Amino acid sequence: MSDRPLVVQSDGTLLLEVHHPLAQSLRPKLSAIAHLEKSPEYFHEYRVTSISLWNAAQAGWTRERVLDLLEANARYPVPTALVKKIEDALDAFGRVELARTSGGDLILRALRRGDSLLDELASRHLLEAFLGQRLADGRYRIDPAHRGALKVAMIRAGFPIVDRAGFAQGTRLELAIRKRDSEGDAFALRPYQSEAVDAFFADEGGGGGSGVVVLPCGAGKTVVGIGVLARLRTRALILTPNITALRQWRKELLDKTDVPADQVTEYSGQEKQIGAITIATYQIMSHRTSKTADFSHLDLFADHDWGLIIYDEVHLLPAPVFRFTAEIQARRRLGLTATLVREDGREDEVFTLIGPRIFDLPWRDLESDGYIAQVRCVEMRTDLARDRRSDYDAADRRYRFRLASENPVKLARLKALLKRHDGERILIIGQYLRQLRRVAHEIGAPLITGQTPQAEREDLYARFREGTIGVLIVSKVGNFAVDLPDASVAIQISGTFGSRQEEAQRLGRILRPKSDGRSAHFYSIITRDSVDQEFAAKRQRFLMEQGYQYEVEEAEAEILR
């Protein structure tokens, strides 16, 4: 047994020895029953959870098949506690099914003869509002408007619904992927992108047609969305985090498919057109005139015959869009993200309302295959300016973080890095506008913030891509969906507390393979022995779990007077 590749622990952790001869063939099987959480160099860590097991059951995995897989590959006996967890989770799955009658009514029914579970649940406060009319045979008629909310309530009760109520097909749209892009270069989906598209359509009868694809920035999640859309050939609504992402989606659709330009429209604060493929922002979908008013654009979801809704950067999904999504469960839904980490802890709602995680790959695997750039991560530590020390010692924790983040000594470290990487295309990213404006003034580089007009942003991004601008400073607006393929250096001078999500997204700005094949560099300038350093450690955790290592450069003591 000592030569087997898997260490199975009672808390559901599965440690896969990466360099074992069986590891490569075992990974897709483990991904079917467990979530990949960490992928450092020698052992990849998966975790078996109730949600991962329910996902496996939906794809046809049985108790026997799961246990056989673990027992055949475990270096030590599978712990009894984990066996019990697997049995309980798989027993809970499949007890209730959502289906349609021949007349089109939505019903919830028990799948096991004599199972009284639904009658027991009907008396619970959280479920009684959704379990409507009880029919004579123990089934319950469900209001279609409650389909999503019922699924959330049931999964929190520990009994996920097998949703076989089907999806609306949407209005037909003739669309195909080009064999050559608009510049005449050969184009086809990469193998892993095709696998992700196939995963979306797997097990149509048991809930397929909805789910989340997890791939790092620069790996072509947009192309996966295009692949799903091309296979469905239906009208689609695409939701994006900002106007820059919206316009990049439109550019990619026109570049890589034969859809007419007038059929791909923008729905934003600047322009509101509805076409066969409508691309909107989360901000416009969450808009309302006051906290008590109705959401202004809810009808975009409900009043059009969409066959697919794509949620770009699904980890950013705002609460109002969760609500809309609960109300449109009859539409196929695809979530795209680099990380399902949500700082608000609503991953279970993503699973329930968008769909299960259907595809992911370790970041370092894509790097080794040349699909994303190799990156060196460096934490550069420097001292706090002497004239700020007394203010720092007297401040509360939140203000200490700001003082340490805006430490003026960081500017000297930044200038040294700019000199080190002279001639490369460099992004400087930060949280605080006062700090960023000072940096822009000191080094003479352009700055993009939330107040920068969209036309000016696009012009600066274009000039950076062309190489006429070598250094570009961006605020939080640069965290997402900025396509700058030749950016090879990112320097982070301040961030949002301990946000792992933000750290991953910022690294993503430099992950696209470089035209000359060179590696990329990701620097974080940190104030030593401060709250800034504490939060930096939390921020880095997600990337370290993906196999990235942070080197530390201890800057010599420098005092800015």
C-alpha cells in the first residue's frame, strides 16, 4: 500500500502525490468527487464535501464507486469517519426530484417509495412557503417563481434537489466559431477549453446545462463561453463586472464567431440596446433609484427569450443578481471565474443557483503547458517612515492598515523596481487614490481610476498594448477583465485588506503568455512588521495554494523624512 498515490484523511482531505505514476490518470476522477483546493509542487490537496459528493452523485457516482476509488488508491486505510460522511451525503442526494408533469406543472416529489421526507420538511419554517399545494400522491406543486429559492432552502436543509424540470431553449440564433480570427490567424478551442464545454453539457437529464468553469486569468474563459454558446445556438445574456469586460466580450465574439455585429449589443449605463447577444454589467443590473425602489432593469432577465445566461467573474455576483438568478432557473446558466473564493461566504448560492463546479485545472499545469505565463512572485518589505510611526502606534487597526499601505517609503522601492525592469511593460496597482495620484505625479505615468472616462481608459489601454506607454497605474478598476497581453510586470503597492480573490485577479493581469516567451514578475511592496504585512500573508494564501511561491526581498532600512 505504501506505493499508492493518495493519502486519505478523516476530515475529507485527499493528498495526491503529484509525481506518482498514477497521479495524472487519477486526477480527473478525484475532481469528480472532491474539490481541488491547493496545488503546490509535490502534493495536490482535494477536499471531499457534501457539495462535491452531491455533484458526483448528479453525474452518476454511487457510494460503491466512490469508496472503491479511494480504497484502491489510498496509501493507508480509508478512515471510518470519512466513509460515514460519504454514505450520509450520498443518501441525502436523490431523495427528492423537481420535474414537470405532462401538463407543464412544476412538481416536487420523493424518489423513494414510502419516503415521508417532504411532509416532514413542509412543516419547517424555511420551506413551508415554497412547498405549495400538496397533491394526493404526496407530491407538491411548486410555483415556478420559487424554483431557485426552493433549491437554496433545500440544500441548506441538507437535501439537494435533483432538478430535472428542464430548460427553456431560447430563440434560435445561427452562430458558428470561425476557423480563422479576424486577423486571419488559425483559431480553435484549446483541448481543455473543449473539455470545459463538454462538461457543461454532461448529464443533461440529471441537471446538466448549468455550472461553473474555474480557470485562471489568461486561460481563455471567454472562449469557453463562446464554445457553449456556439453549441447551443440561442439568444444569450452575458453579465460582466464592468464596461471594459463588456467591450472585450463583444470584441471576442465578433473576432471568433460569425455573428453579425448588429446582433451583439451593449446594455450599460452608457448604452442600452438589446440584441440576440446582449452584454450587460452587474452594475446596471443592480441599479435602482433608492434603497427601497425596485431594481430598474429586472425586465432584462424576464422579458426576453434567452436560452443561455453567462455570468463572467461569477465570484463577484452581487446580491441582487443572486435574487434575479433564483427567479430564472428555467434558463441555462454558465458561471466563469478564476477563483470561487467569495469574501462574503456565498459559495453555496453560486453552487445552487448558477450550478456546480463542472471544470477546473491547476494553474501550474496550464503554466507548464505554456498556456499561461510563468510568474515569479516577490514580496518586497520596507520600513515604515519614521514620521508616521507615532501615528501608527496610536491608530486603530483599520487606520493602521491605511497608514502602512500608504507608507511613503514604498515609493523608493517602486522606483528601484521600475529601474530594474526598464523597457518592460509595467502595471502599478493600488487601493488608495491619494497614494496612486502621488505615484503618478512622482514618476510621470498615466493613472486610471473609477473616475477616468471610459474613452480615456480605452485609449490608455490601447497605447499600453502598442508600447507607446511603458508604465500604467491603475486603481481597483484594473483588477478585472483588462486584456493587456504583453504586460510582464505587476507591482502592487496597496490592496483590499486580506482579499485572496483580489490577489489572484491582480496576478491574472500578467498571466497571458508573452509574445517573446519571457516570464512575468508580480511584486507586492509591503510595510515590514505592520498590519500591511499581516494582510499580505492572507492575500497570498490562495496563490500559494495554487503552487506559487513568494520570494521575500528585505529592503535595507530606509527612512523617509
